[in-house]
Amino acid sequence: MKKMLAFFLCALLANQTLDACTTFLIHKNGKYAFGRNYDWITDVGMVCSNLRGLAKTSAQINGQPTVSWVSKYGSITFNQYGKEFPTGGMNERGLVVEMMWLDGSKYPEPDSRAEIGVLQWIQYQLDNCSTIEEVIATNSKIRISKTHPPVHYLVADLSGRAATIEFLDGNTVVHTGTNLSIAVLTNTDYATSERVYKQSINSKDTNVAFNDNSLQRFAAACSMVQQYNAGGSNSSLVDYSFDVLKKVSNDDFTKWSIVYDMSAKKVYFKSKSSPQVKWISYADVDFSCNSTSLAFDMNLTVQGNGARQFKPLTKETSTILLNRAATESKSQINIGEADIRRDVEYASRIKCQL
């Protein structure tokens, strides 16, 4: 499974326009929403329910130590390359975890902690954590494999607290609280993004150092988020979040736009192939351990309540979607049939621990 876990994400080629994911946290009247654009070469994927009470062991990487756990919380995730390896999601406690490419990331050296992949790291947090403090604390137990793609994360919880988690020069770097002046993240490290944005404001020159797309998107998202947080729009949280995502979209490369209404426990989403907005209320999903994991094709041409489209996730469904994702991604990554079989089998072995 090493090859299956060690590839892709928001821009395998960091010098291309694929490197263009954007995330942000926004609020109004004590309510919070989290927006996310996913930019890549294919919009194939599935929306998955993940149950609480499942016994899991991380996929082993390079013979390094693994970590085992029993999921505490159910979640809804967006998965392109396997059931247990999401690109992001929100759990039933309102914790959101999303990642973006960050060229230059350098993960810690191997040590006694368990080694985990960049995608399974997301599922681990959604399974085990309800606050950003709990997410940050997992750094003492797990570390990301040095062989995996360079990414960073924006994490937010139901209280409205957020954190960026980055891996720079072999160290885990966290911005939160007073060190996170605005909860926006693109494909530049947070400290640099914030510094350049503040310079542009102070100089009243919107072109200051905005010679790359990542900083342009960071500035645009910051401006719109700050305007809304200050009461500058009568739009709903969800509608305005989609407006921000449209503003920072990257033409044909923006494949998914997702808005997590954290306070209402709903997630809204659309894809390039299916631009109708769909939503899932967590109240309509059974996350109990003795229920069945559900999923549906991200690109179904439906709108409205997506929970009605949920079907039991079978090996056949997973295999079909993985094959489609692999085929449409082959210009950038090579995912073989053996990789797909291993991924599907891995997920099928996870069982309920009553």
C-alpha cells in the first residue's frame, strides 16, 4: 500500500496550476462554517460515512510502527483514493480537517512514534478528536511519513477555534489563537501568507508580492472573510462561503467546492461534473457501530438532500470509483490494479468493536 498512499493531493506538481486548494473558517452570530476548494485533475470521488466504534490499525509504511485505535466519532468524508484515506471531512462533534499541498514541507525524522500517511492522518483525527487541542496533542503519538507528499492542514472545531498545522524543517509548526489572525490557508506557509497580506494592506498596494496564485487566493479569501466577519454582508453563512470559493476558484482545476456548516452539522458540496449543490445533515446519518458504512458517487446529477442517495459501500462500488479515479489521474500518478485491490481489502477488514 506504500505506493497507494504516497502520491497525490492538491497538486502533485507544485509548480503547476493544480497547486491551488483554498480553505477558510468564517462566522456569523456565533455560528461557524468552513469552506474548501479542492483542485486536481479529476473530480471522481465518493462521499462516505464513517462509523464510531470501529477498530482500526494504520496502514504500515516502510516497516515503521503502526497505531491502533477505536473510532470515537462518526464522520462524513470526501474520498478519492480509498475509503480510509480522505482528503478531508467533518465529524459528528463538528471538527473539520482539510489539507492542502505545501511545497517545501519537511516531516520529522523517524522516531518511536507511529508513522502514518497524510490522508490517514485526517481520518485518525476525525475518529479520535473533537477539538483542535486534541488534534495538536496527537503529535506526541503519531508522525507523518517522510516519504509522503508535502502538505499542511487547516483544522477547526465547533467553538470556532482554528489551527494551521505545518511541517517545516523537520518540526511541527502550529498557528492558533493569537498567532492565527485569520483562519485562511492556501499553498504557502501560513507565516509567509499572513506577512505578505499585511504588507499589502499597510502599503495599500494590492499587488505587493502577489506574483503567485497562492498568495493571491490567500489575500482574496482573507479580504472576503474579514468583511463578512465584520458584518459586511446579509448573505447566509453557506451562501457567502460558496461566494468566497467561487472568487478563489482556479478555472477547470477546481473540482470540488465544499462548505461545512459546523454549527448546523450539515455539509454542502458540488463538483465540476455535477454543479448542483447537494447537502447532508448529520441528523439523517446513522453513525452507530452496528450500522453500515454508506457512500455515493460525488458526481451524481442530483441536488438537495444527498443523504437520500447514500447506499451501502461495497467492494464493487469502491473498486469502480477507484478505477475511474486512477484512469483519470494517470497523467500525473500511476495507480495499478494491485494498489486498488489492496486499498479496497484494507477498508473491508475494519470491523465494529462492540
